[in-house]
Amino acid sequence: MTSSDSSPGTLPPGTLTFAFLGLGAMGDPMARHLAAGEHELLVWNRTASKAEAFAAETGAQVAQLADLTRADLLISCLPTSAEVDELLSSLPNLKPGAVWLDCTSGHPDAARRQAEMLSLRGVTFLDAPVSGGVAGAESGQLTVMVGGDADTLERIKPLLTFAGQITYVGPTGAGFAVKAINNALLAVNLWAAGEGLCVLAGAGVDVSAALSVINASSGRSNASQNLIGQRVLTREFPATFKLGLLAKDADIALDVVRQVKGSAPLLAQVGGLIRGASRIIGEGEDHTAALRLIEQMNGQVLRGSG
Ligand code: NDP
């Protein structure tokens, strides 16, 4: 099959050319799994020096935007759909039959617009945000939630070597909607656990002991089990997932709520708190640093005893 007789979402047999766009905290470790595989990998990053360092380490090739015309599968992982729009507006012609997998935690409306725009160029767009954090990207165990054409996803699934679970969730935009609601739930659990622990600290309870009990009890969550002990009680707050990005996800979730005329006052309230925390604590801080605002609200510091 030649590229000229390809139909959208139909990849040619044999060695493929991948292009990875955006080597940030997530993109870099995701792209490393692709670089270790059998297919050719082009990498593009706004700050070109990162792409050059990545290529030198992995054997991938640094791409200019004009080179993307060769790619069979393009994977983007940028902060928001706005940066994806920006990139799409400066692209060369793409290969007819190519697939664009956007792993950004983007906006469902943008996905629908972008899918339509790319389909006019013979390219199939899938919204495919990921979950599992930097650790999941490094271990190749990300959860990927995909919206768009299910048959195209089936064809490219074996190529997504950064994933532990790939789930088709519905038409274009559904992947972004699921991701936004998932992260709104992360925000709710994180915020609620922070409030609870600050109250217990105020009552004179050892917060390490309290967290250990909660993690063996019904109040536990991913935030209590995998984030608060490791990032907050240690006072390390390693910036792997920026607070500003969590605020963006919570905002998208609220757009989804509004679009379906839903009633989700808890998501709205926590979304507002996370947006405020991002502004006060700093959008570039780790998302767990939102608890610093709760500490200020309670006159407490959550410090581990062990
Ligand atoms: P980072 O901020 O670490 O990386 C962002 C990437 O986007 C960088 O490559 C950056 O390039 C590039 N970029 C920023 N602005 C532009 C622009 N205007 N034009 C082109 N490229 C741009 O973000 P993450 O990797 O943490 O997040 C990426 C996406 O993944 C986000 O949507 C996030 O919500 C989501 N996500 C993040 C997780 C995490 O744990 N970090 C977990 C799951 C999802 P440059 O190097 O030049 O700055």
C-alpha cells in the first residue's frame, strides 16, 4: 500500500515512522518506550535542546515541523488543547492515512474541532489522554482513555508501548471528558484528605499515625495512599504534575458538567478551590502543594513523624 491509496487511520505494513511532539514530564518517558521499539521515531519539542538531548540518548531523530509529513503516527503531549491548536496551525501537509493521537489532557470541544480539521487532510484524530503520572510513563504502565474511531484505535493499540491499559471510551472528545472527570475526582480526594488531616493535626493527633489508619480504613484514596505520605508529610512536593494543570483539568470537568446541564456542586466547589490554590501557591508547584493552602487556612503544617 502506498500513502496515496491509504484511507484514514490505515497504517501501512512494515516499519512505521512515529513522531512524538512534546517531551515534557510525561512526553519524555512515554517517547522513550517508542524509541526502544522497532519503528523510526522523530521527536519535536518547542525547546529544541530537549529534543536534541533526547535524540542523542535514545537514537531518535530530531524533527523540524516540515519532517512531520513523513509520520504515520503522530503523538502529542502538550499542556492544553490551546498548544495543540497552535501546533496544528503551523503544520505542513501530513501523510494521508496517518493517525494523530493526542495524549494531552485536552478539552472535548477542541477534540471535535481538531478531528474535523485533520479529517479534511485524511488524518484520523484520537483523543487519548493518559493517567498514571510520571512513574506510570517511566514503567510503561499508563492508562490510556481513547475517544474517536474504535477501529483506528484497534489498529494502533499494539504500537502504544507506554500503556498498561488502553480503553475505548466513546466518540471524539470522550477520552478528554473521562480524563477531566477523573482528575476532578483526584482533586476532590486530595483536597478532602488534606482538610481531614489538618483538622486532626489541630486536635493534636500525629498525622503519620492518622494517615496510616486512614490508609487501612474506608477513608483511603489514591491521594491518601500514594501522594500525601510521600509528597506532603515529607515536605518534598516533587513537581511531577503541576498544580496549574490540575486546575485546568478541573475547569474542563466543569465545562463538561455545564454542557450536559449536570448537577455537580462538589466538583464545582473543589474546582474553585484548586484554581485558587494554583493562583496563591503557584501553578508550577506540584499538585499536592494545594495542601499548603489548606494548611494556611487551618494554621497547621502537615509534617510526618517518621
Ligand atoms: P510539562 O509542562 O512537563 O511539559 C509540557 C510540554 O509541552 C513540554 O514539552 C513543553 O515544551 C511543551 N509546550 C508548552 N507550551 C508549548 C507551546 N506553546 N507550544 C509547543 N509546545 C509547548 O507537562 P506534562 O508533561 O506534565 O503534561 C503534559 C500533559 O499531560 C498535560 O495535558 C497534563 O495535564 C497531562 N498529564 C500530566 C501528568 C503528570 O503527572 N505530569 C499525568 C497525566 C497527564 P518546552 O520543553 O519547550 O517547555
